[in-house]
Amino acid sequence: MLKIRLFKVGRKKQPFYKIVVTDKNNPSTGGRFIEEIGFYNPFSKECKVNEEKARNWIEKGAGFSDTINNLFIKKGIIKGKKVNVFSLSKKKKEELAKKEEQRRKKEEEVKAKEEEEVKEEASETGGEEVQESKETSKEPEKTKESTEGESEKEEAGKKEEEKKENDKEGSVEEKEKK
């Protein structure tokens, strides 16, 4: 079977590729190819393809590699979706899955805590009024960073209020002594 793919001709750590039509069993760094239809330089992102030859070989039934598929879509030679050429190893996939699972658990814990707080407030104040106010004032979920920043602001505000109250109490006591 014929395949349109990249044929490496550059130096070590300086790749430069020819876009060639070759038998799929031929090696990618050497060997024979039937026809050269363009080139691709990954450093300068320069890509030149003879579109007429490429379409001709595709019509004849030549397949193409995933990278060539993406290049042809970018150039407008073929239409369709790009193929994900980059694939993760099994270890990376497992690590990402674990991190995602941990993130979901944390979100569930936060939601559960919020529900418990709402229930406690409802039981303390006698019920339905607090639940209704919580339901009517549905705010968008806040990110971790924004909630941390807001909690710090709230703490700073509370400390300032306490200082003001202490100052007022102190000034009231001094006036009473006079």
C-alpha cells in the first residue's frame, strides 16, 4: 500500500523533511520513494506541497500519516478534522486520571460542607427562611483563589471592626471617668 508521509533528510537535532509517496513498509529515514511532492521545515514552519500531485495520489488510493493529514488540512488540500498526533504514555494517563479524581472528591467535599452549613443554619433559625434565601441568592461557583482572597478580606475586616469597637469602648470608659 502506498502512503504519503514525511521523509527525514535533515541533520541530527535539525530535522528537515521531504513529503514523499512511498510504500508503507519503507523506512522513514532512508530507502526508496516513488515521488517527492513537497517539503516541511519544522523550525521555520515552512511547508510547500504540490497540491495537484497530492490530490492525484490521494485519488489513486494512497493513504497518509497523521502528521501529513494535519498539514494537508492546514493547507486546504483535504477537509476534515485534525488528528491528535501527540499521545500520552500509560503512566501519564493514570496520573492525570488520579489528579482528576482527587479534584472531583475535593469538590464533592466542599459541596457537602456547604449543605451541612445550610442545614445547621436552618435548624438554628427555625427553618425555611434561611433555605429560601440561600436558594434565591444562587451565586455562581467561586474558584478556590477567589474564595481564599475573600476569606482573607473578611478576616481583615473583622479585625478592623474589633479594633474600632475596642477603641470606642476605651474612649467611652475614659469619658465616664472624667
